[in-house]
Amino acid sequence: MSELSSKELTYLPGVGPKKAALLKSEIGAVSFEDMLYYFPYRYVDRSRFVKVREIASVLSFVQIKGRIVKSDLIGEGRSQRLSLQFFDGEDCIELIWFKGVKFAADKYKVGQEYVAFGKPTAFNGRLNIVHPEMETPNEAASKQQMGGLQGLYNTTEKMKSGFLTSRAIQKIMLNIFQAIGKYQMPETLPAYLIEKYNLMLLCDAISNIHFPKNEVALRSAQFRLKLEELFYIQLNILRSAKNRTKRFKGLVFSTIGYYFNTFYKDHIPFDLTDAQKRVIREIRADVASGKQMNRLLQGDVGSGKTLVALMVMLMALDNGFQACLMAPTEILATQHHASISEMLAPLGIRVELLTGSTKRSERGPLLASLANGEIQILVGTHALLEDAVVFSNLGMVIIDEQHRFGVAQRARLWDKNVQPPHVLVMTATPIPRTLAMTMYGDLDVSVIDQLPPGRKPIQTIHRYENNRAGLYDFLKKQIAEGRQAYIVYPLIQESEKSDYQNLESGFELVKEIFPEPQYRVCMVHGKMKPAEKDEQMQLFASGVANILVATTVIEVGVNVPNASVMVIESAERFGLSQLHQLRGRVGRGANQSFCVLLTSLKLSTESRQRMEIMTRTNDGFEISEADLKMRGPGDLDGTQQSGVAFNMKIANLSTDGQILQIARDMAQKVLDEDPDLTLEKNYVLNKHLASQNKGVVSWGVIS
Ligand code: ADP
Ligand code: MG
């Protein structure tokens, strides 16, 4: 796009091929422009010096002015370290190097004065700083003149060992600015918007984001860059939403007929909640409107989304269309298939299941019946996406627990009919408002904000691992009352061997404590063959097994109402959303349910907070807001893919809600005035959008 994007970092003084390769592989920066858009993640005030005894928090960065009074090389060979005693005139703090020991020992000598900068840690009650940045008093003084605010850049381990520290990156930035002169940076927003919203120019913003003149300038720079980032996302979303409604006419479901009415009147064993009724009405209005529906259905675990999905599929059937339901796992697809078939049996509806493990011999006939329309509802996994799966007249696609599917996969369902089917995406992960606005700005959202009546809120308890004995007694009591229990082990990386060992030894332990024939314990995990998994799951679902030892494969959707206890081992290793999802596996029946979070005694502050939140509330929205605040949106369970798709560099969805609102209004106004961005004054927008969208999956047009 600009000259900056064609200038490669390799040619920058001080970079060279090795560092350039690291920058490319670690942070994806190839050109000057890429690098300039690698922003500091925080700033520290380098104009203030701290005394050792003033260090109150070990969490923040400090800079200390002092003199090296003692230097020791400790240990041998690879485990050798350098320890310096650094004296600030009153007290000493230890400075430590584990890497580059020889280099540091040669450079930093007793008697020399330095400004040491870093994050103190407490070890055995004494403070130290590992790998501090060291500057001579002169170097430090020049920083102060630059406004005192210094950017800190994220660096990976690999970068650090390649000498690409935060400080090295700062030098690279300086060199870039020297090489180009900031005025070659083309503006990415039209002049009239810059004026109207009183924004800093791009070149000034980029310069101030790396080297803030002062705090006010830094704020303006941040505001400008955040607003721009969010603005383009919104512009993209709003524009594709418009295109979509223009391009695709929706299938019209004009009647509510026999299937829906009969099922509703005669075959639901309970009353729908008001929230369920409202959502069904919203969907009904959509499918009759002539527009293609793209709706997100949010509802906490156990709120009855599946039933809504079922009724929505019946609407399709009543109008002569087929429907399909896609689930993220084989277990879940199988379970959906079983429960839907059972519920629809009295209506004589043909429901089939297609997964990766459907036998070859069954696949052929099944696909044939699908293509000629005999199969009315197809339930399955991503096997549904294959080209061989051809419908006769697909009208409604339901995607359960959408976060497990990539955007590109969803797009393929659109092609299963000449006129794209209606799409309902169901998710139990409550998405905080700001996130929903960004990720699903073009989706309509329905919320089931009510649980079926009679549910007793789950009691959540936090216990330390040394309390196991008490826990097992409790489980025995529950089992004696006829209940069942889950015991979940963390398996963060399916590939991690140690996790499997934990799971296996956990399973053996549980079997010892709950011996046959009095008890029956079964187990499922992701590495099992589907048939085996199924068999174990069946043992539990049918009530034969009292305890299911499992990994997070059961996190999503499994429904065994008689299970009343969820034990989560090493709960500190799970994120909040995941804990909430897991907890949602119980509390589905009429009995009081319990969730026991087992952790080790030593907990970080953050883990402790997570346990506290979990024991305090059952409210999924509150939990996901907290999760967003604690972890940042990039990490949020279920939103990783979207986070990557948006690739946000500076805006933060958990804290920039207000800027997001401004960005959205701004995008809306621009499009209201100039829907196709053809006006001369919007030329920049068009150009920038085009360059942004190059090579990116067009996620905006898909659900
Ligand atoms: P979700 O998919 O939202 O987690 P499900 O659809 O699996 O929830 O429903 C959980 C349980 O609640 C199921 O056993 C279902 O039969 C039951 N259920 C659904 N709607 C109602 C209702 N209105 N009243 C009572 N029970 C309901
Ligand atoms: Mg469900």
C-alpha cells in the first residue's frame, strides 16, 4: 500500500537477516510498516527513581539509581548466574542474570553507577530484579528529556534469546523513524473525519505511540489509533451486512403447520419459559420476512436452547424444507440425535445422524435419502460440511456451540442450497456486549435469559486438594442417594503427556476408592476411538456408571440430568468460561447440584479471584465479563478464532467499550451518507478497506 510496507526490515541498520527472521516468525513483522504497527503494551515513567525501600508492589516496573557494590558469579556452566548487589545510597537490591552471564559480568563492574530498570520479584522474602535493563546515568537522562514515558514491547522467549529485548525493539523503532522521516506516512482516515472527531494525524499518532512527547500526546495517539482500528472493523461488518441482505433473498416459511403445532401442543412435557417463547417468536418473524436469517441464540447452559432449535427445525419441515443441526463433537451430535429422534418419533419424522464414524455401508444409502428428501432432519458433526452431503431442499441450519467452528466452515453450509438456508447459531458462552457488537455486528441476537422453573441453583465450593477424603465421603453419600458425578481433569494440551498421566492415575485412584462391584467408574477422553468413547458415555448416560472420569470433552452440551456433582481437578488450570461450561453439566435435574473446585494450596492472586467468582455467582454473563476483564478478549474461551480474525493491535474490547461505540456510530454515519463509499471524500476509506481485506477470509458475510 504505502512505501513503508515495501521497505523490508532486513535493510534497516542494526537488524540484519537473523533478527529480521525472528521478527517475521515471532511477531509477523516484515516491513517498516509492520514494525511501526507493533505497539508498546504499556509505558513506564522513566523520570522517576524509586528507592529500594519504597518498592511496595512487586508487580510494576521500577527504576533505581545506584552503584554496584558487590559482584558474584554463582554456580558453574549452564546453571551459572551473576548476582550483583546494587546500592541506592540506603539499601541494596540484588540484580540477577541467568542468561548472557559472561557478557554482563564483564560489563557491569563493582563501583560503577547505573540506572537499573525492571520488575522486582520477591524470593525468600528478599527483593531482586532478574535481567534488569541497565543504563548509564547519561543514557537515562536523555530518556527523561524525551518526556519520561518509555514504551515497553512484548517479546517472546525466542526474541529475548536473539537479543530482541523491549529495548532493542525501541532502538529499531528509532532507526525506522530516522530512516524514513515520519511525513512519508500516508493518512488512513479522510480529512473530514479527522476534523470532525478531532483526531491526531496518523503520522503524529504513530510517532507518539512509540515515543510519547508527554502523557496528553500519548492519550491522543492511543485514542486515534484505537478509534481507527475499531472503525474499520465496524465499517466492514456493517457493509457486508448490507451486501448480504441485498444479495440474498431469504427462503420464506409462510406457515406454521402440523409438525410445529402438534409437537407444541402434545409432545412437550413442560411449559416453555417466556424467554423460549419470545425467542421462537423472533425467529418466526425472521423466517417469514423474506430476508435470510442470521441469528445468534445465546442462552446459559441448561436454558433450553436445544428445544428451541428443535421447534425452529419443525418450522422448516412444515414448509417443505429440510433442516440440519451441526454439533462440535461426536458425543454431542450423537446425544442430540438420540434426544431429537425420541421426541419426534410420535410425529413420524425421519431424523438421521452423520458423523465421521458413520460406516461406509450406511453412508451411501443415507446420502441418497438425504438427496431425495426422505431424511427431514440431519444431525451431525462437521462431516455435514463435506461436498458429498447434498440436500434436496435445505431450509434451516442450526449450529450448536458455534465457537468450535471456524468461520470458513460455516460458510460452506451456505452453499448447501441454491438460495442460502436460514442460519441459527447457538452458544452457551455468553458474549459480553462489546464483544458481541464487534464479532457479530451483523448478526441479530436473541437471548434466553431465563432458566426453566424448578431448577435449584448449583452450589459451588472451593476445596484444597488435601481435603480429598472429605470430598470422597460426600460423593459416596450422593451416590447412595442415586446421584451420579463427573470428575474432570484438565487437559489443556491434548498432546501433553503429563496430563494424560494425571488423568490415568486419577482414574485408577477413583476406582480404588469406589471399587466394583459396589461402584462403577467409567472414563472418556479425546484420544479414545469414537466407538469406545460412545460406549463409556452410554454407561454413564444410562445410569449404569456412578462416576464419569473425563477431560473437557464433556465441556460442551452433554446432558445427563441425574448427574448432580461436578468435581473439577486442578481447577486453577481452567479459565473462568471453561469452569462455567463444565459446571453447566450439572444442575439439569430437579435435585440440588454441586460443583467442587479442587485446587492446590498455592494459588496465584488471579486463580484465587477465579475461584471466588465461581463460588459467588452462577450468572454466565457476569462470569464472562469478569473473564474478559481478567484475561483480555484474545484469550476468551471460544473467541480465539474471532480474535485472530480481527487481529486487533491496540484496541481492547474489555476496556474500550466507549470508543467502540463511537467507532460504530462513525461507521454507521459514513455508510448512511455513502453506502458504497463512492464519494470522493471517502476515497481513502475504500482504498484502506481493500488493502485490509486482501487475503482475508470474508468473515463479514458469513454468520
Ligand atoms: P441448553 O442446550 O441450553 O444447555 P438444553 O436444551 O439441553 O439446554 O436443556 C436442558 C434441559 O432442560 C433438558 O433436559 C431439557 O429437556 C430441559 N428443558 C428445556 N426447556 C425446558 C422448559 N421450558 N421447562 C423445563 N425443562 C426444560
Ligand atoms: Mg445445548
